[in-house]
Amino acid sequence: MCNLYNITTSQEAIRQWTRALRDILGNLEPSVDIYPNQPGPVVRNAPDGRREVAKLLWGMPTPSERVKGKADYGTTNIRKTNYFHWQQYLGVEHRCVVPVTSFAEPSPKESDKDPETGIQRNYWFALDQNCPLFFFAGLWTPWHGVRKVKDGPADHEVYGFLTTDPNGLIKPIHEKAMPVILTTQEETEVWLNAPWSEAKQLQRPAPDDALVIVEKPATQIKFPQQGPAQGSLF
């Protein structure tokens, strides 16, 4: 379950790759870690039909039967697209692509736990050691609800991305799932424009050689996640 990723690229690179016609993102920091229930950039099919770069909140609305307490912290990863809750978001009007240059999965080894925080350190994955741009296949929607109890109900625009079976590189570290990655302009165009019958074919494991490990737990200090989030349970 990917609940942390990093972006080290320019807005111009994102716009050029996706052919976005409008940018309402604001300034993108040179390097930014994205955690659940925090804002992150996406390229989406906007309500007026134009393709735009925007900043949305990470975490799609959770199925009501899975929400615990007064706040819905959001579902970050979506696996079972045939689940009735997700069917309403599969049309092109709710699809987006999420720019990323590397993503993290926590180590399964007890020996990789941070002795001070008790939190598992991460493995980091990218296309190669230079961490070039690629995208997650995502969904987005406007949503009215409670993300933080102290703030009460509010209007939000939220997103999440799809997961699938892990490939040979990911499976020893996270045996249940990996993000759906898009590594060509053709794939991002299919995801943003094609009917679901075609776009759903992209929900498949990446080839085993598509990614490399760019950082291992022994080399890093793990910082705690910024708030709880639901995973790819559905």
C-alpha cells in the first residue's frame, strides 16, 4: 500500500507530457513528499472539459461502511474497481494522472524498524537511479465531508490512484499490491481519454524490470505519516 511518494520535476515537464492546457497548481516545490490527506498535484479532465494541472487532496471518499468515527481520512489506493462504490468514478470525467518520480513501500523486516519511532523504514522505487517522471493512474472527484473533525464539513476536491498485483521487484517487500504506473504518453492518453473497457487494461503489474530500488531502509531516517488513511481494501 503506497502511502508516500515524492515529486522532483518541473511543472513544465508535467504540462508537456500530458498536454495540459491550463495550470492552476500554483508553485511546485523542487522536491516534495506527498502523504495521505495532504494536497498533491494531478492532471485531470476538468469539469469544463479542458485538461488541467491542479492541486487536490490525497484520499478518495471511503465507502460509508468503512468509515470509522466522525471523519473520513480518505482512501488513498483503489484496487477493486468492480466494487460498487468505485463504479461511479470510472468515467473519463473522474480520471486523472498523478505525477511521481519515486514512491515508498515500508520494509517488511522487523530489523528495519526505526528504534526511536517504532515505524518501519521504507524502500524507495523509481524508473531508474535518476528518478525521471512517470504517473500513477488516478481517480478524482469533488466531495463534501469531514476530513478533520476540528474543521467540520467542507467542500474538497480529492484523488486517489489504482493498485494492482505486485511485480517481481515489489512482491518481496509488499506482497499484496503495487501502484498502477504509466510510463509513456500513450498510456496517459489512454487513461485520460479511452472508454473504461480499454482504460481498465492498464490496471496491471509493471514489468519486473520497469522499476529499480533507489533507496533502502538502512540509508534513511523515517518520518511519521501525517494522519491516518485507508488503503486499497476494496
